[in-house]
Amino acid sequence: MEHTPLHRLIQRFARSGLQIPPATMGQWIKSGIDLLLLLYQLYEKLIFGASYLQMDETTFIKLLYQIEENAKNLQLSADQRLELRLKESKPIFDALGEWLQTNYNLVTPASPIGKAIAYALHRWENMKVFLTDGRIEIDNNLVENAIRPAAIGRKNYLFAGSHESAQRTAMIYTFFSACKQYQIDPEIWLNDVLNRIQDCKISELGLLLPQFWKPKEKEIE
């Protein structure tokens, strides 16, 4: 959660007189995260089975944003927002597409503007999706805000060490970001899940995901 790579944790412990070999620290992480692999795979299926996902991919433009702002101010429903988009956004979007196609043939492909136009045209069909469903946001600001802390961690880590380590890091970020989204203390969640997951039935595994998780009730003596 604080985006601290292992080598910095090792240095921090060393200053307190506790020497932990890097291999030992790495093995601890591996042992803990490997227990969560099935839970992660279940979460992955749940995420990619959703009807609507946001990804960190591209932006849109000023006139279209003004229409989105109007829809927001009017508190339009998804269907009403789609109707507004088809009426006001689609003509702008189509005109932009025609402009890009026309001007692409007038510029040098290797020039900055040529590369920019090619970039947009290559993604044009995917960009049209917001004109088919009013639930879909025009941009990815929600996910941008969610992954901004991860960008700090990416700079701190620089190198993961191996593909396996990178995968484990992704798993940790996935689970802890979900904990943050559902206002759960990740340390409490992780401690509870690690203690319960080995005895958990496959059919009940989903109950350990952050969005469904509930702390285990203390047994009455």
C-alpha cells in the first residue's frame, strides 16, 4: 500500500539491527501470495466477465467533454445520456473521423501529425463504443485515479526481478486496490484470508474476495 520495494524494506530492517537476506524476504512473499493464486484466478474471471471495464488507454476532446458535462449536470440516465450523445456527440465524432482520414492522406506518415492521426485512426472503431451504451464513460478517469498510486510504485520498484515476481506484485496490487475501493484494511483482510483460505471450499472461495469478504466472527468460549 505504501509502494515500498523489498530492498528498501531490507534496508529499513537492517538499520534496526535485523539482517534479512533478500532471498528470504522474496521467499516469504512467494509463500504468502502463492496461497492466493486460486483466489486471484477467480477474481480475474469475475473482472473479465463484467459487461463494462475501464482501461488506461486514451482521451477524448473538448467539445465532446462539454456534452458529457451537460449530461452530468442534467443528471441524465444512461438511456438519456446515450440519446444525447447520438444527437450531439455523434456528428462531432463523425466529422472528426472524416477530418482525420482526409488529412492523413495529406501528411507524411513519419511526421508527428502523421503518427498522431495514425494512432487515432487505428483506435477509431474502439473509440466508437461510447456511442453505443450510455453507461460507458467517455474517458478512463475513474481507472486513471485508481492506478495513479501504482505509478508511484512502478517508479520505486524499477525492476521486479523476474516474471514470477512481477506477477506476484500484480496480484498484490489487485487485491490491495480492491481493499482500498471497499474501504477495507488490507492488512486485516490479508491476515484473515491467509488463515482461512487453505480450509476454504472451492464453492465458497469467492467469499474471500474483498467485495464479498466479512471478518470471521470470533468464537465464543
